[in-house]
Amino acid sequence: MAAFIEQIVPYYWLVCSGVIVCNLYIRAPWSTTFSLLVWVVLGVCMDMLMPVIMALDITLARQLWYWCWIIIYCTIVLVIIIAHQQRGESPTLLCRTVCHSAFAMMALQMLRYLDRMIIKTDILHSVYQFGVPAINFAVAVAALYWLGRTVNITKGNK
């Protein structure tokens, strides 16, 4: 499963980036485009940081792994909330999906850290193994669905 996920990660970011480009072309609401952009940029940054983290001592790498992801997801939520407040914008449905997904991922990373590093068990292994990709793909599917629906509505108005 892990090898499969590692193979499709670049395509995942490509799909999400493609939706952002399409959003710019169809003049999607700022909230939708911005939220997805924050999700993609910070996710790609973390993916680029992974090899550096994994090159460290295994104990330190595990500590940093969970805390970096927790910080990334917390940052996603905070940046989106603050930007919306500053602009006086209401979040779109896709924006709320991104925020809820980031919050769920943050909670999952915190629980996994607690499970693996503090309590020293591995109870959440399966939840973590399948939960992380499922939440990530849920965002991509929601973005593709939103894009398809928006394009369909736009075509109907012309």
C-alpha cells in the first residue's frame, strides 16, 4: 500500500494543481482557489521536506515527521481563516472541505504521535495508513467534483 501511495503522490499534486489552474481560467471564487492553493503549496513543501527529515536519526525523524505535519495542517487552517477574515470573504464549500480535511489530518497526526511516540503502542497503524491517503484523496475528489459541477453550471448559463 505504501509503495502505491508513494507512486501516485506526484499525480495527486498534479491533479490538485490542475484544478487550481482551471479555477483561474473559469474565474472561480477566490475562496475556492485560495484554499486549494494553500493546501497544495504547503503539502508540496512538506513532501519536499520529507527526504531531509528521513535522513536524520530515526527517533528524531519520527518526532519531526509528526510535528511537521501537525504544524503544516494547523498552518493551512490558520492561513485560510485569517485570509478570509481579512478579505471579509465567506468560505465556499470547497474551502470548508479543505479546512475540515486539514483539521482531520492534524488530529490524525496528533493521535498517531500520541499512539506511537508517547504511549509507545501501534494501535492506530491501520487508521493512519489508510486515513491519511483517504483524506488527501477526498480533497482531490471534492475539488474535481466542484470543478466539474462549476463547468457544467457555467456551460448551462451560456
